[in-house]
Amino acid sequence: MGDAGEGLIDAEARIQERIEDLERARMQKRTPALGDPELRREIESLRLARTEFERQLATTSNARRRTQIEQALLEIDRRTAEANARLPS
């Protein structure tokens, strides 16, 4: 049984490795490849900034501050559009 048991273990290990390879390939297809890591960081930073300003807008009652936040959101949207335009097609 020693040889047969080792064969089963080896086969199971190969199957598990193949499953992991397929899952990795699937994840890479789902997420578009951004060639420039700096561009990727910039887009992620803008997304996080937008989320924070949206949170502030929801909790702010001061009209001047709301205006400032709305202007900041417009600027973030503009920069995000520029960054997305630089993405490889």
C-alpha cells in the first residue's frame, strides 16, 4: 500500500496545483492589467479620496464646507477621467 498511497497523494497534489493555477488565471482575466504601477496607485488613491469626501459630504451641514467638498469631488472626477484615459486599451 505504500506505493499506491504515495501515488494518490502525488495525484491529489498535482490536481490541487492545477486548480490553483486555473484560479490564478481566472483572477488575472477579471482584473484588467494596468501596465504602469504608478498609474494604478494614482487611480486607487483617487478612488479612496472620493470615498472619503462622499462620507464628509454626507455628514457636513455647513454650506461653505459642502461647497468645498463638492468642488473637491469634481476635481477628483476630472483627475480620475484623465488617469483612465491614460490606461492602455
